[in-house]
Amino acid sequence: MNKYELAVVVNAKLDDEAKNAVVDKAKALIERFGGQITEVDDWGKKKLAYEIDKMTEGFYVFIRFDAEPTAPAEIEKRMRIADNVIRYLCVRNEAA
């Protein structure tokens, strides 16, 4: 099992309930592909570095998890088509 971190930027126009639903969906994807979530770090609403689809802000959420090497590709495949996800990135955490 390797350690990974999934960074998700969620649409800032959503209310808290809808934002939490998007984050819960990402957590469910991780668990669906055999991952074990170790930490969820919610940074809240932040200004984007550049405008994306006429949006200047987004909710930043970082999910750290342990999973097999095949899991991140499957998770990214599903995140690519997820509603209200502006950007995502899954990286292997070498330091931990």
C-alpha cells in the first residue's frame, strides 16, 4: 500500500450541504477502490490562481489515503467527470 493525497477544488457557488456531498463522493470513490482514508484537510474557500470557467474562488479539500498502486488511476477517471469539481490532482506522498 502506498500513501497518496487527492486535492480537490470544488465550485465555490455551492452551499455547504452540496460541497459536503461532493467531498463525500470523493471519499466513497477512494474506499470503493480499496483505499483507507487517513486524513481530510478542508482549507475552505480560497482565491484561485487564475480564472477557471469564469470562477475566481473554490473550496479546497485535501484527502490523504493509503491504497494500492492501481487505485489513483481509477479515482482520477471518476473525478474527471464529477459534477462541481473544478480541478483535482492525485499524487503519491513520498515523504510520509
